[in-house]
Amino acid sequence: MRSIWNGAISFGLVSIPIKLVNATESHAISFRQVHVEDGGRIRYRKFCELEDREVESAEIGKAYEAADGAMIPITDEDLGSLPLPTAKTIEIVAFVPADRIDPLQMDAAYYLSANGVPAAKPYTLLREALKRSQKVAIAKFALRGRERLGMLRVVDDVIAMHGLLWPDEIRATDGVAPDTSVTVRDQELDLADALMATLGEVDLADLHDDYREAVEELIAAKASGEEAPHAPAPTGGGKVLDLMAALEKSVREAKESRGEQEKAAEGEVQPLRGRRTASKAAPKADAGKKSTSTAKKTTAKKTTTANKSTSTAKKTPAKKTTAKKTTTRKRSA
């Protein structure tokens, strides 16, 4: 990576020669301005207002415009001769916990590379000290014509520096919050918590720029003479009339997108299993009823059999009496 600034880190009396390189890069697709009628390039040329002619880059300098419109020329030599200790030095002024830094202050990010073999030992010392203290270093440095604030922290085995905005560059939040008084119910907070839990965490490495990919596909289609892809018609949208309904729908959609629809379905089956268990228990009750009815039938049968036995018993003595009469008659004869 090409360095954009060479200097040193001032760590007390220790000086660490370093090179500053950009830690980020932009993958945005850039476009040229063209004339719509013929596709010719549109270029901006720099003209001098007094001479009304185009000037080269070497002829262009800096100037400060005063309140009355007067131009006060400022040269690079003027800026370089300023009594600024951070002109070529990243001066560490304090070590603070990382949570003391407001993310609103975060600006561009850089990597600090040890410049040369002698810088390896003090560079490693500062890196390990930052690791062990679990703090970040606050520093001041000058870059591109102005003094800036920076935060040094360890990324892998490299010291990284985040440019910080000065506290007076952060705007106040006055007038940004809603003016109307709103009451949030506990049920709404519960659904919001459920939605947050369903969405869960994400690995930032898995996220990508969908818009840039769509633009690349559009350019490739136009370059090959094919039909440009069209975006699907937007669904939903509009005013949110029922916040609870919107939260519930969001939770359902989040579960479906996370592939948890089957788990939710299993959770809904559990009550049905209870019903099935109850329905399975019902036949046992029916069996009890059947047993009772069977017992009743058995008792009835026994009673009938007993009645029959009683009637038979009653008939049997009659037959015996008849037999005695027959025997007496025979004896008389």
C-alpha cells in the first residue's frame, strides 16, 4: 500500500518512525458527465477571471477570501513554517478507555506502518502496551493543511489510527427529536425486543453492496446490447396504521427469513399434541363406560339367568308332584 504521509509517533520521549497508509478503499462506481445529444465528454476547465484564459495546475495556488472579498495568498512555505509540533509528528496526549470515544467523532481510518528496522522495537512496544491496557491513545497530528485529532488502537498486529472530529465539529441534537409526546406500551416494547432477538447478530463480512452489483449488471447488459434488468415492483410500504400489527408481521417475516418457520411450526404443533393426548385419553373413558355397560349387561344376564333358574326351580317341584300322583295311581291299581 502506498503511504500518504511520513512522520513519527511521539510516545513520551520515544519516537517511532512510521508511514501512514489508507485503511479503507471505495468500491463505488464512478460516472462521467456527457453531452446527452452526442455522448461527448463534459470537462471542467480552470479559467482566471482577470485574464479570462485557461490556466495550468502549476499556476494555481491557495488564498483565503476575507470578509470584504479580498484574496489573501497563502503558500505551502507559509504553512510549512508554522510553529506546529504536529506537522510531522503524531503526538500522543492521553490514554483513555475506548468507550469514552463517541462514534459520531469517527472519521477516516489509517494504518500506521513501522518505517524501517529501528522502528520495529518501539512500534511493538506501543502496540503491546495498548493491548495490555485495553485502552486507546488520543493523539494530535497534522494532515492536508490542518491539525487533526486521532485515536490509536490495535487491529490484529497493526496500530490503526482513526481520525476524529473536534468536539466543536459535532452538531447538537436540538430540534432533531420528535416534538410530540409519545407513550410506548410494554407490549410494543416486548414485540420490539422479540424482533431484535429474531434478527439476532450478523457477520459484517457476509454483507455486500447490492446497489453496486445491480449497477454492474446494468452496465454489462447495456454494453452487450441486452435488455437492462428491471427492479421488481415494491411491495408493502405506506403508512403504519397499527404499530402492534406491524411489529408482529416483522417478527414473523424475520423468522421466515432466518429459516425458523419450521421451528415455529413445531412450536404450534405442541398444543395439538396435547389435544391428541386428551383425545387418546378419551377412549379410555369410553372403555370405562363400555366396561360399565358390559358389567351392567353381565349383571342383567346374571339376573335373567337367575330368574330363569328360579322359574325352572318352581316348575321342577310341580313335575315331581305329578310323578308322585302317577306312582300312587299305579299302586292303587
